[in-house]
Amino acid sequence: MTAYAHRGTSRMPASQAVAAAAPVICDINTTPLIDVLLVLLVTLIVTLPVVTHAVKLDLPHGPPPPQAPQVLDLQVDFDGTVVWNGAPVPFERLDGYFNAEARKLPQAEVQLRADRRAKYGVVAQVLASAQRNGMQRIGFVDTGRFKDD
């Protein structure tokens, strides 16, 4: 800490001389503080153990991952024809197909492709038949072609 005061031969009392003196400047020298902190940092880095060991874990062996579900390709043509995996199916027999597939484990995934010109009622009946017979995984695919250009 550095303090400056006016020293002179004046006839003022000492209390007035200090008050009339230049302002006191107090500076903290931070260089030793930084030096000490750097030494502590280097000491900490040197004394820390290097982490080179690995932890071995005995993980449980579970069942193999499940297989991807079978995909059933179901198409509804413009004239109302229902095509099951490439073969036309009469609408009356569609419930039997869905019922047989619903009992299998894991249950197959139905991917429904409806023609752009297919009637909504036919597609709704196919979906209702799948739901009525217990099919859980039903999805529409290839719907990008329905966009108006």
C-alpha cells in the first residue's frame, strides 16, 4: 500500500495539513497473489492421479433383441379391390385374414396403400375390419402421391 501526503513547513496544524494534502492512493500489488495461485494450480495438477484405469462391469445378458415385425402390404385399388401382399382378396374373407394375423406373436404391421381414386368408404371399411379383429399396428404408407401439384 502506498500513501502520499504533503510534507512541508507550514504553519497549519497537522490535522489541516493532512486534509489539504493530495488524495491518498491505495494500490494492491496483485503480482504475488497471481504467483501464489499459479503455484497452487501447478501443485494440484501434479498431485492429482492420472486416470488410466478402467472399471470392469459384469453386465447381465438379456434375451436377444426382438426381430423386426413382419410387414403386411395391404392395397385398396380405385375400384375397391383389396390386395393382400400382392394377391387380391374378396372383402368377405378379409376378416379371416386379419383375425389370423392378430393371433400371431409378434403381431404383423399392416401398411395400407390406398389408391388416390379409391372411395373413402371402402378404405374406412378395411380399417374397421382390421380394428375389429384386433390388429394393433396399422399405418398409411406412400401418402406423398396425394399431394396436389
